[in-house]
Amino acid sequence: MAGEIPRTRRDVLGGAVIGAGLLAGCAGRSSDGSETAADTETTTDEPTATPEPGYSVTMEPAGTVEFDAVPERWVPFTGVYADMGVALGQADGLAGIGVPGRYGAHLYEELPGVSVDTDELTALYQDGTGKEIFYEIDADVHVIDPNFMTNRLGWSRSDVDEVAENVAPFVGNTTFTRVYDWHDYPHYSMYEAFGKLAEVFHERERYEAFRDYHDEILADVRDRLPADTPDVALLYPAEIPPEGFYPYLEGEGTTSKHWRDLQVGDALAAAGVDDAQAGGGVLDFETLLEIDPDALAIRIQGEITEEYFDENVRSYLENHEVASELTAVENDRVIYGGLTYQGPIINLFQLEQAAQGLYPDEFGGEELFDRERVANIVTGEFGDA
């Protein structure tokens, strides 16, 4: 930032929040996942015992980050950590997000007492993401992988250092995908990262309640899966209506946790297709016909209604000269693939939706989790959690 560095709340209050070892192990990388047992089976990892104010949290790549007090005002870049923070009861302190339209906060409408108005969140990405917006927001913590800032958003190491020193530290790990070659440090599963954020906010009880309920739901769903699960192609339309798709592999990031939970095969990976985030090109219908997956899961960002999806995707493929020959289209297995960014709340909705879409005879029309129980965890009413 040119000129004088703006004064922040920390300057006024004198609350130094310093990131020790912020860029440990991060030097010399280029430009933004396998899930551990914590995601693909039941979760067992726990955050460390809740510390008293004046504490530290260790998470790669930032290393050990020190806090003088529990953060109140906080900023993530993607809906992964936004959703985690809301699950930990921190919705009131959420001050911004990278692109509000990509955050599935509309799903909270089904949870009594839980809400986030994305119109009130400051967008970090505004034809780029500059340092000034971080000074303006003046958060207590930035829940963002510092290497994401340099490799995906064009920041320099000195930019990260400056904002960490003058505003608040960065603590986070890029969890939604594991295809980036610059991510050569430890990855975290959804619930491992969730546990780390619980340490940041001193919310171990909420974390444990959510983890336990997640494990309960997942065990029930898996008990009901068929012996033979389909091979699925995860796709993002290059345009609407689609004439081509960006390929996304099932991989090991949080983006595809619900598909791994449903134990489906990855049709694209089996065919040797590269993930779009790792340079994979657009797939046309002729190429998809060669692969011919059992099912197509079409991911679209934002709040997508069944009517919109049916009109602009499913019906379009059924009437397309080439796409109509796909096995998935012929067998009515073209389903909405959900959102890219999910934390523990959004994951439950997407697991339910994916199960209903793939196995309508077993799960169709059934709510796989108790909305009120989830809401009670979020709002701190643990009697029924």
C-alpha cells in the first residue's frame, strides 16, 4: 500500500496479534485434494484442549500463530472456512469473503436461527484483491492460506507480511483441492481444518458436537449404499446451456467430500482426464461419449433451483443430438453436482442432495439429517445435539 499505513483497530486497542513463523516452509513456489480418515470414514481427530486467552494455534503453512485474545471479526476467502466459522457459532463476526455469490449461505434458510446475509459481506475480490480491502475490513484474523494469496491472488510475500503485521495474521490451509503444484506442505481434511478453526475460536464443544453428528449421519448413509456404486463424472459447464464442460476429479479435497462419502467411482480420473484446476481442458460431448460415465454431476455456483437445472441442463442434454446418447442421460442420471466450496454445514446438505440424486429409490425425498439438531449446535443449544 502506497503512502502512510492506515491505523487499524489493533493500533487503537493495543491488541497485538502476531503470526509466528507465518511463512514457514513457503519460499520459492509457483502460483489456487488424499482426504484422511477424518473425511472418508468417521472423524477421530480433535483440536487440542481449549487454551486460555494468550494462546497459539499451529497450522501449516502459517506455522504457529499467536493470539492475545479470541478473534471476533474474521475473514475467509472461500465458503469452506466461512461455513466452518458459522458452524462454530461465529456468523456475527464474519466480515467479508472472496466472492459472496459463490458462498452457499442460502442453505442456512433451512436451519432455524442460523443466517448470513451475503449482501452485507465485503467482497475481497473486486477486479483483483488488493491490500487496501484488508485494512478497510480490519479483521482480527484472516482465515486464508497465505500461499493462496501469493499463488492465486498475485500478492508478494512482503504484501502478506505487511498485512499480517499491521492488521491481523493469516491462518488457513487450501483444502478445497489438492491439485496445485505449489501446495507441497501438509494438507488438511475438512474435519482436521475444522478442528484447527475450533482452536482459533475456542469452540471445542461445538466442533465435537458437529463431528459426532456428522459421523452418525455418514455411518447411516453408508449402511444403505448399494454394493455397486456408479462411476460419476464431475463437471462444470463452460456455458449455459452447456456445449462443453470443465472436468473436476473426485480427488482428495473438501470440494468432493460428499462424493467420496458416497463411495462413487471417478469416471474422469479412470479415463486419464486432468482436473481443470491442473490445466485440464474443456470436454465436449463427443469426448464424454467416449468416456460414457454412469452418471453426470453438474456443478454450478450460486443458488440453483431444480427448475433452472432441469430447463438449462437436464432437458437440454436430453434433446441434444450427441449428449442424448450418453448412458447417464438415457438413464436419467444427470444430477445437480452442488457448490464448489463447502464446510461441515453445506456438506450435509450436499451429501443429502447427492444421495437423493444418485439413489432416488433409497433416499429420494428423505431428509438425511435433522435441521433443528444442526441449528442447535450452531446456536449453542446442545441439549439435543
